[in-house]
Amino acid sequence: MRIGILGAARIAPLALIKPARDSADVVVAAVAARDVNDARAFAAKHGIPRAHDSYEALIADPEVDAIYNPLPNALHGRWTRAAMAAGKHVLCEKPFTANAAEASEISAMAATSDRVVMEAFHYRYHPLFLRIEEILASGELGRLTRVESAFCYPLPKFSDIRYDYSLAGGATMDVGCYAVDMVRSFGGSTPEVVSAQAKLRDDQVDRAMTAELRFEAGHTGRIRCSMWSTDLFQLSATIVGERGEVRLRVRNPLAAPFRRLSVRSSEGNRIENFPRGSSYAYQLDAFAAAVLHGEPVKTTPAAATENMRVIDSIYRAAGLLLREPA
């Protein structure tokens, strides 16, 4: 699978280039940037064969099978649609789009296509999280009563694009999307947003958010996220059932070494350990398997639409405007 990168993004080396070096199935074939000199410098630094002077040129490249889209949030939808229209497979960074309406449009487009379109929630492909799904399916915890997730890290550079409303910025978009996906995945359905409270960077951009949730089956949930708050570093998930609970804690969410899972149930208390493998490597393997062999993916456009619906509802409940495509 020959993949091209839209933009000389800081996340690309960690999320794609390094995992691709260890993959027999993936080659990073090209990169594009708005400034061709940036594209050439990025290509030279990372050993990428071709540099394009526009996103359109990369998408039209016949030597590229798939597109990695790590552009700013507000541009995800536009360039994912363009890549699909050109017959390319797409691995799109989270959040999938600027809002649920845009996600729904792309989901409908993907449903009539034979192209793979996958949202890049890399953690969903790591063995630790697959194990959580197994534990939940086994019934070991009994009926669920509460699901919580938090993702917090400090971003004190307020000029960063992740604080830019015009680019669909905000803490809920940048890291809250992970917390929402976790509670949706572990909670078993898309929850209703009961309430939400934001801490603001400006009139419409949240630097932190807390939201209370309720699931149709009766259990409740909460997400917390921040890019600037008293919670400096936190990545956690807690799943509570009538007969036990599962806890995940990661000391540094920027490194995200998913290594240990704590389980307490009627079967006893235990710690389960997992390999050091990068969650991005597992994600790339899953994307390649879907493109090359037709394997299913977990983070589909339909699932992404559900995630964006919760995010939209959180913004509404907090009294903020929805994010919009650029």
C-alpha cells in the first residue's frame, strides 16, 4: 500500500512514517504541502520519494493508493471527500470532521464506495483495548453502572491552531474526542449528554470540558478533557459494573504507553500486562489489512458520525457554537 501525506504535519512521523518503516505492507510514497519547499524538506528529512506542491497534486498522483489526512480539524472533511472522489483510501486523523452533519455526509459517501475510510483512533487497535472489549463481552463485570474517561495535557501556547475556532479547535475536539470514543465504545452505545461545563480560552473555544452522560440501558458516564487546566497530564478510563470494574491509567498521555490494566471483579483482583508495541503500528497494520485484504475496521465513518454527534451535543449543552468546516 503506497500512502501519501497531506501536509508536513508534526504527528506524521509518530503516527505513520515510523510505523511504516517496520511494515512489509506499507510504503510512504509522497507528501504534499502548501509550500513546496516545506514538502521537499519534509520528504528529504524522512526519506519520502516525492514531494508535491499542492494537496490536489498528491491526491491525483497515480502512484499513491491511500491518503493520510492529518490536516487541521476544519479541513478533514474537505480533503477526505476529495481523496475518496479520486479513488483513494483514507486514514483520517481524529476528530473525523468539524461536526456531525459533515461526518454524516462523508459516511453516506463511504457507504457507496469500495474505498476504506478509517478514523485514526489508534488506541482502538492496541491489544490492551481489545482485551477490555473481551472482558466486557464476557460478562465478568456484570451489568454496567458507570463509564468514565479523561484525557488532559498542557498546551500553554495559546496561538496554537488547536485553539483556533475557525479551524474547529477546542479541547473537546482535540482530546475530548478520545474520551468520547472511549465511553461510547466501552459503554456499548451512543449516550445522551445530560450536562456540560466548559472552561474557556475565548468566547467559543474550550480549554477544558466536563460532560455528564446517560446511556439508554441506564448506566451513566462522564468525560473530562483539557488542554490547559489544573489537570496537567491524565489519560484514564474506568468501567464499573455490578460485579467489578476495569481501570486504565497512563502516566504520560503524550507518550501513551498502554502497558497495564487493573481488573477487580468477583473472580479476584489482577493486573494484566501488555507488550510495548506502538498503538500507531497496530493502527497502520489494521488500515493496511483493510485496504489489501478487505479486513473490517473498528473506527468506521458511521462510528465517527456517532462520535461527532456526542461532541456536538456537548458543545450545545455547554452553550457553545458547533465547530464548522473551513
